[in-house]
Amino acid sequence: MSNTYTEEDLAKNLQEQEYKYGFTSDFKSDTIPVGLNEDVIRLISSKKEEPLWLLEKRLQAYRAWTTMVEPDWAHVNYPKPDFQAISYYSAPGQTKKYESWDDVDPEMKETMKKLGISMEEQQRLTGTAVDFVVDSVSVATSFKKKLGELGIIFCSFSEAVENHPELVKKYMGTVVPHTDNFYAALNSAVFTDGSFCYIPKGVRCPMELSTYFRINEGGTGQFERTLVVADEGSYVSYLEGCTAPMRDENQLHAAVVELVSLDNAEIKYSTVQNWYPGDKNGVGGVFNFVTKRGLCEKNAKISWTQVETGSAVTWKYPSCILKGDNSIGEFYSVAVTNHFQQADTGSKMIHLGKNTSSTIISKGISAGQSQNAYRGLVQIHASADNARNRSECDSLLLSDRSGAHTFPYIECKNSTAKIEHEATTSKIGEDQIFYCQQRGIDSEKAIGLIVNGYCKEVLNHMPMEFAVEAQKLLEISLENSVG
Amino acid sequence: MLTIKNLHASVEEGQEILKGLNLEVKAGEVHAIMGPNGSGKSTLASVLAGKDGYEVTEGSVDFDGVDLLDLEAEDRAKEGMFLAFQYPVEIPGVSNVNFLRTAMNEIREYRNEDKMSAKDFLAKVKEASNLVELDNKLASRAVNVGFSGGEKKRNEIFQMAMLEPKLAILDETDSGLDIDALRIVSEGVNKLRSKDNAVILITHYQRLLEYIKPDFVHVLSAGKIIKTGGKELALELEEKGYDWINEEIAQ
Amino acid sequence: MELVLDNKVLEFVSDFKKPETISKVRKQALDALNGMDFPTTRVEDWKYTRVGKYVKKKYKQVQATANVEDYTIADLNAHQLVFVNGYYDESLSTIKEDDAISVHKIEELDEEYYSDIVDGTSENVFSLINKAYQTGGVFIQVKKNKKANFPIHFLHVLEGEEVIANARHFVHMETGSKAEVVATYHSNNSENSFTNVVLEGHVESNASLTINKLQSEAKNVFHISNELFVQDESSNFLINTITTGALMTRNGLEVIVEGENCHTEMNGAYLGTEKQHMDNHTLIDQLYSNCTSSESYKGVMDGKSVGVFNGKVIVRQDAQKIAAYQSNKNILLSKTASVNSKPELEIYADDVRCSHGSTIGELDEDAIFYLRARGISAASAKQLLVAGFIGDVLDKVENEALRTNIDELFLNDFGWKF
């Protein structure tokens, strides 16, 4: 067969594949001058009309940050951002809050459409409530009323500070303290907005809650904060989507996500991350340094699912602290890197309670000249009798210039634990492609099939609509692949 | 040989599985215990063999004058109790031969008998493996590792032949066997029968009983033996299922 | 030269007997040591092994003699080279008639030549201390296309308290040669003593080297070894590392594969009790295509012991068609034992088949019950299962005399039969 589609072709297509979401929205922004000092933090706080306790928290975090150094242990190489060259606040020009979807700037609605998230449609068809964050400021939260009837709070972080200060005060920083790491400290000092969600006792949130993040303004950093609290016996499925426009400089994104799953509660947190990865020569792209962590109390469960295709550099380890007995942590991840992208991502499962169990399924796909590393920690403390962990980390290589790395850390201090870790690294299987061909499937479809099948285990854990979107993102890598 | 009186047993989570079971087995006899799924058949086997995770709350089990429930699992085996597992366990790295030799020596030591010489041992291995048509090569492989379902079950009977128990409990030994393997396993068991030993067959199907003829058939339901009969009872069960017995009792 | 007392490395070596002549190699090492410090657990490679306590103590380099009768291996029929406290003891050594090998003392080698063969080897503070202060060692040459007629037994003994043994060896396998090295480590009345050994080698094309290392020093000494081998094309390298001794052990092992069609195999068994700490740190660096490597380490930790496995495989760009396998399995026999496992793959080529697995757990309860149901006591059942667990690693030791010796060691130390 002369027109056989080979892995080289796939790799080539992947290399030529350009970012779909690269456009800048032309609405006016309110951006403060670059640089970071205590005055800038006071300015952010006052622009947001924050209470004093929050400003104090910010200043505390800032002071801690100034004593910290940027971590360098990850398997990534990038020019360290100049933190004095970033603008730490950029809000869309309008300062008024939106009462309803109709009030939203048509330009911004257009932006959402380009992102493939027509909110009206989503509202109608999927019953998904969406909080939309552009450059760290929350602009619209839909379905507020319906959720309100159940006592569910789903709003921007600023609104939560204003309307539910007791909840924010009680939980903010309890899972990711401001001293946790360099970027978490930075975020705690300068975060501008984000999402807040509280599910009351025993309530099962009837719809998916969804947040879209977007970096719009050039030369800005995005520092949003998400706090999800599921009270005893409650359930919520939370979705997070991220995009950024094409820019030839590097933009910084340093978010903090905290999940609190109280007794018998369950939080499902799904992410599709498609920040601008830079062009095919490695120019531009987002630096994505994110701290995501959840705390499980008794019989609680936290499940992280992520499809990561974006960002120039990713540094991200969604984690679970399994504090309560019988609590469960899960991490399902697909990470695709292409061109000069670098990803160092994985999970941490900290077992403290008895009969705690965790699962890590990670699929890495490396193309172009990218570097894709899994880094994960499974830690069984002496108190965690009968803890269980299973980890599977597979890497698929599509290019001989790309790299796939696996760095698991397994630490066990309890003899009743059972831990199993397995990892494989290989090229996409020629024999699998041949087998499909022999059954009449052309090679292009075969590769599509195989890569999709390869990620299936992870995609299956996403809510349906989101999975479709995630799959589309993956398919971008595979479409136009007819040679 | 075996007298079970009013046996009550629960799983560790607290649920009672056996609820007052009585059974008397004499030397030379073959008893079949049948019953629907969840009736407590495998629990009975596990409790008799001394598996962790079960608590006997009431009743007694006498095994040739010894209080069986008082003994550790290994001492029950040394007293001559043998359980052919429904799911034989794979033990990587431990060869069948090494495993059996250790078992035989410990059992012999317990009975104040001399260790078996390597020559006698090997002769016995050969004899026993012929009995169940088990490839000699399997004897040198790790216990049950990489064995097919049929090989695992034949390996159980092979071990039974080696250890010569007084009482053998065969827990669903017929499950997952094709007709040839079933014949081989059954013939093995039949050849091992004598006036001095006894067999308890735990099974779901009547099929096995065509090959190993029981003297008594018991129906176990909800943790109790609710009916006892001869081998014709098994045929009746095959034909009509278990529900009619419950109805009969209800009347 | 005046000692700077706040330099921990200089402090550490201050009681060492200074070498009589400072060769070029020693000089380089001494220079490199200047300004170096001992690693803390903040250094990624030493994350799980704390050496601070042991390097604060003072050690002396003391030449001594020892009774090695207890340590010779019956029926091994080997060239026996004895090192007491890191000093080569010719009187206790036996070199048989063997046209395939030549044995030289390291210090008798031509300086230029020696500096050449050890040039470019990767060093850390311990191997540099060894290089600067080594007190003896041998250079073994196995001649082109010859097979050594006898195994070569490096027998190391620590004799006396608070001594440090800095032995340093080099095994040169010429093209097409074949040999087996047995390296054993023992101690006698040697509380708070320190083995700091370096074993290097070059396996040229088509050559084949097997090393069996057995370390059973007393549980009150410290053992750090640095082993570094370079493989040329179509060569074979196999090392089996069995560790039961020392309070703190760090086995550092690196193999740089510098040619195509090589096979590299590393196996290890580590069995810890009481407060023993056993760290196996390995690296296989694949620079060329069409090579295979296999690594299997198994640990059984009892008491308050700590097991560490950190193995890395690097496949460099364009080193295609590499099949690399890494496995680390651990059993914890006591509640207070612990294990840290960190298998790593760093892959820069695409046409590879690499995998690793790591498990930690207790003995299989179902298996214990199965054995007990056959009349085997709980204790014997555990012993059988442990033996079955590490047996496949021990089976890699093909030398029967040595294997018998290992079996005896296990029987005496742990009451375990195989």
C-alpha cells in the first residue's frame, strides 16, 4: 500500500496542527500597571472592595512568597518569569455586575461562541450552570436561581467573599495553605477572582457546575482561585475549561483549587485545559503552574479527571489528602504535548485514614519535540491501615524527538497497605495498526481508534458533554491526518 | 468421624451465614451438600477449615474426639482434614514439590512419624500425579501459577492423594471443569475412597454426583440443612430446583 | 595544608592516613572534594537516605589482618583476593594459575594509563573520597577472547572498630572475554566501621561479565558502594546484589551502555531486620540502539527496617529499539517496617518498549491460609512464601557453590530454607 498513513504522518500532522482558539477579544479591559509589591496588593484588594481580613491574608501570603524560591525539581526548562513584568489585575472594562445573561457584553458572548460554549445552548440542552472567568474576573454565573432553591451557592469568588464571608473564611487556605509552595503563595497574594461553590448537607447537585477560564489581556497573569465545599453527604460534579489567545509572549497562569469533601460527600472535578501552548516553534504559550488539592473526610470521595492539551509549560499535581477513614481518591489524566510543550504532571495521594483507597490512571502522549513527564506521589502513613493504591501510568510516543518520563514516588509506612504501580512507555503499536488494517480499517482511522482507546479509560470518567469536548480536543491532533 | 452440632457462624461484618447446622459424617461415607447460591455452602467449608474472617457464635464441631474449632487451620489439616479449594490459590515462587514436602513433613512430625525419604516422596508424587493424570512437569512448577482451571482442580486432588486425609471436603470442585477433567477428578477421588476415610462434596450441580456416588445428600438453605436423603434426592433437585423443598417445609 | 574545620568532608577525612604519593588521579579527586559537602535528603538522589549521622563520626584507615577462614566459600574454587579494611592482603590471597587473567595492584599501574581508564567516570562525594584516599585494590584484566578459568573472589573484611575501608577495584574485560566476579563483604568486631568501596569496570565488545555481590556485614557498620560499568557493543553485563548486612547500606550502581546489541541485567534482594536501612540506587543509561535491559529488585523488610529502591533507566535520543524492564517488589513483614520505591523512566527515543512495576504489600493472606490448610504452620507458611518471593532473584546466582553459601546465610540469619 503506497498511501499508507504512517506514524510519521501522524506525528507530522500533529506538528502542523495549529491552535484553534487563538484570537483576542476586543473588549475593553481595566488593567493595572505591571509589577508586584504590597501597594499593588492593596490596590487589587481595594479595587475589589474587599474586607480587611482578606487583605491581611493576601499580605501574609505575599510576605511568605518573598522568602520562597521558584521550584526547579520538575522536568521542565523555561525562562523564569519576571514577576515584576506582569500585570496582576486585568478585568474586562465594565465594572458593573451582570444581573442576567442578557446583560453580558455581546462581544464577550461572541468570544464564548468561538470557544464552542454557547451558553444559551448549554443552559438549555445540558442543564449546566456556568461561571465564566475572563482574566480572573468572573462575569456571569447562570442558573443561580435554580441552584439557590437547593441552598447551593455557586458564584464568583468575589461574590462569595461579599455574601458568604464565613464560609470563605472557614475553608479558604485549609487545603492549600499560602505557605504551600511558591506559586500557591503568589496566588494567595494576588488572586483576582475565581469560583466558589458550596453544596449543603445531603444535597445532590442536580446539574454539572461549570467554570470557563480565559486569559485575554496581553502581559497579564491569571491567578484565579477555586474553592469547592461539599458538606456532609452531598455530591457535586464540577467542570473547568481553560483557553487563552495566541500571543507570542509567555503568559503566566498560577491558580489554586481547593476541594473540601466532608463526611460521606463526593466531589467530581473535571478539567479540560487548553491554554495556548505556543506556536510550532515554541514561541509564546501559557506557563501553567497550578496547585490543586482536595481533602477527604470520613467516607468521602474526590475524583480528579483532566484532559490536558494546552500550555507551553505545565506544572500541576491534583492531589487528594485522604484524611478520613474509608475515603477514596481518584486521578484520571490524559496529557498531550506537542511541538515544544513541556508537561510535568501527575498526582499525590496522601493516605492518612484507615481503609483509604486511591487510583491513579495517567496517559501521556508526546509528539513533536515535547517533553511529557508523569510525577506522582503515593504516601501511606503509619496510621493508614489497609490502605490501597493502584497506579497505572502509560506513555505513548509519536515522535523520535519527543520525550516521555515517569517519576513515581512510593512511600509506605504501613505493612497492611497494598500498593501496585505499573508504567509502560512505547511507540504506538505497529502491530495494532496492522491488525486493524487487516480487518479493513484504514491506517488513519486505526491510529484514531488506538489513541482514543488509549485514553478511553480516562475519558469515561468525564461527564458526557465534557467528554465529547475533550475527545474533540484530542481529535484535533488526529484530524486532517489523511495523507 | 465428624459431628457438627447447632453450628452458627457469622462473617466479620456481623451477618450470620450458618444458623444452626447439624451434620454427622461417619468413616467410609460420602456426603453431598447441595444448595442454592448464598445458602452457606462455601462458608461451611471455610469455617471447618479454619479460615480467618468468620466467627463461630454457637455450636460445636467434633472431629474424631478433637474439638475442631479449637484448632489452628494447620492443626486441622494435621488432624486429617483436607479442603479442596473452590479457587485454589496461586503461590509464585513456591514449587509444588517443595510445598508438599513441607506439608507432609510437618504433618508427619505432628503425628510423631519419621520424615519421608526423598525417594519414597518422589515415588509417591509419581503415583499421585498419575492418579489425576497430572503432568509430572506441573509438580515442579510453582503452586497453581499458570495452571488452567482444570489443572488447578486436578492439583487439589493430587495434593489430597499425597496427604491422605481422613476427611476431604471438596468445595465446588466440579465448577469450571469440562467433562474429561470432571471424569479424571472424580475417578481420582473414587480411588482414594476407603472404609477409613470420608468425603464431603459441596456442589451446586447434580453432575458431579453421577461420578462420585454419595451415601447421603443434604440440602442447605439459609444456613441450615433443611432436607436429607439418598442420592435420588439430587436427581429430584436437578429436576425441580430448590424451591419445592421450601414449599414442602412451609406446608 | 591547613584543615578548614567547618568543612565536613575535610573533617571526615582528617584521621585518614595520608597517601604516600599524591598521584595525578588522587590530586584531581582531592581538588574536586574541595568545597564539596555530604548530601542531605534535600538532594533528590539521597531523598530517602540520611547519611548525616554516619559522616559526623570519625574513622581511621588502619591496616590489619583478619581470619578469613570463615568467609571463604567452600567449593567456589576461585582466585581469592582479600582486602582487610580496604588494604590488599597478599598473604591471605590466592591467585591460581590462569592464562586468561592478570592481576595488578592499583598502585602499581602506570599512572597515565590508570588516569585514562577512570577518566570521565561519574563521581559523588563518597567515590571521590575513595579515589583520593584509596588504600588498595586490584586491577583485573581478562584477556581478549579468553574465559577466566576460575571465578575471581574479592573478599572484603572490616576488622576493628571505627575504621574505614576505601578499597578500589577495576575489572577490565577485553574484547570477547568472559569472567565471573564474586564480591563479598564481611565484618568482625567492627562496630561503627565504614565500608566505602568503589568497583569499576569496562566490558569491551562481545565480552561478558557476571558479578555476584553478597554483603553480610554486621548490623552496626555502614556500607556505601559505588559501582560503575561501561559496556561496549554486543557485551553482556549481569550483576546480582544481595544485601542482608550493615546498619545503613547504599548500593550505588551505574551502567553506561555505549554500544549496540548489549544486554544489561541487574537483580537484587535485600532483607532487612531491626533498624537496618537498605538503599539500592541504580542507573542504566542507554546511548545506543538495539539494547535490552532487565532489572528486578525484591525487598523483604522486617522489624523497623527501611528499604529503598531508586532505579532509573535513561534512553537517549536516537537510541531506538530499546527494551527495558524494571521491577521492584517489596514485602513488609512488620508494622513498623517501611519501603520507599521510586522506579524512573526517562525516555527520549520513540521506538522503545519500556516498562516498570512496583509493589508493596504484606504476604498474601489467602496463600498463607492455603498453606496452613495443608498442614503447614503459620511460621513455615510465611517462610515458604518469603523464600518463594525472593527465590527467583537468588536463582539468578548460577554459581552453585555461591548459591549454597547464600542459602546457608539465609538459614543462619533468618532461619529460612530454600
